Amino acid sequence: KQEVTQIPAALSVPEGENLVLNCSFTDSAIYNLQWFRQDPGKGLTSLLLIQSSQREQTSGRLNASLDKSSGRSTLYIAASQPGDSATYLCAGPTQGGSEKLVFGKGTKLTVNP
Amino acid sequence: KAGVTQTPRYLIKTRGQQVTLSCSPISGHRSVSWYQQTPGQGLQFLFEYFSETQRNKGNFPGRFSGRQFSNSRSEMNVSTLELGDSALYLCASSLEWRTGVGYTFGSGTRLTVV
């Protein structure tokens, strides 16, 4: 059974700082991992998808890596901006044919001007 | 193109009542999944529908049910509401089911049970 954990639950940084959000998962047979962003009271926006055959994906100032052997993924945000303030969630599919997403509880990021 | 539309956005109900939430997927998307989000449990999978059939179900009591119509729109119903059902209910649509990717989420329905 896939379990996903995100630490820390909250993070506050000054504008311009580079930062790393962490995600760990229990089933190393995971075949993809996704990072989402959620703004207050809103739905989820997909940021990056890493397939199991890949080690990392990049989109603008965001870079996500996947290390299946250690059961970890990281989301790197370069030169953070106040507009990056949101909750970031990682999710991986379960195994056994259901492919439903199992989410971590998220890291709430605040970037202070 | 239009995104995933969930109605209503906010809802206040009394314990014991029942509620129906609606989700209209992106045009062409045939799969709709429902998730419950609470501060304590985070996002938890409720069920997934594809071609009007429930394909997958999470670990929720039978008070939670859903259906999908021929136009892929989906509804979920919660009967005999409890205080613990207060949550943000999110639906997500995708082209196919069992892909694990390609989901587009709606903005959710905030349900408050008093």
C-alpha cells in the first residue's frame, strides 16, 4: 500500500531564496510521481510529472527529482517569489491496477516579500 | 477550453441531511474521480467513474455514493451527514481511467455540516 509523506508541513522563506520541498513514498515500484500546487480554497494545479524512467523534470524555476531506490522526491524552487506562496502536494499512484492517486498532506509555503 | 466545473462552490447542511454535489468534466474527458480533503486526513480518494460505471472505490462508508451520466458529468451523494463530513470535495477529470496521470482538478465544493 502506497503511503506518501511530506516534511515539513509548513515553510516560510524570504523572497529570492532557493528552497527544496521533500516527499517520501513507501512503494519503490512507483511508476510516476506528480507535484501539484493548491492555492487557498482552490483546486489542484499540476506542476510536474516524473515518470519512473526519468530522474528529473524541469519547468521554469521548478525542478523535481525522483529517486525510487530511496523512496524520495524533491521539488526545487529557484529564486522564490511571493506568488509561489501556496500548498505543494506530491502524489503517486497505487499499484494493483487502480492507479488512484495517493497524496501527501502537503507543505504550506509562504514566501515573504 | 472550459475547465472542470464543480457546483455548488459552498454548501452548509445540517447533520442528518443528505447532499448532492456535481462535477462537469472537461469536454472529451470520460473519467471523473472524487476526492475528499480535510486538514487532518489530507486528500483521500472516494471513487472513480468511467463510461457511467464505478471503476474504483476508496475506503469510505456506504453513505458516500456517486454516479456518472452519459455526458460524463458526475454527481456524488452523501446521506445522513455527520459533522466529520465537513470538507472540501474535489473532482478531477481525465481522458481515460487507470492512467494515474493527466488529471485536471476542479475548484471544489466546500461542504460544512453543522
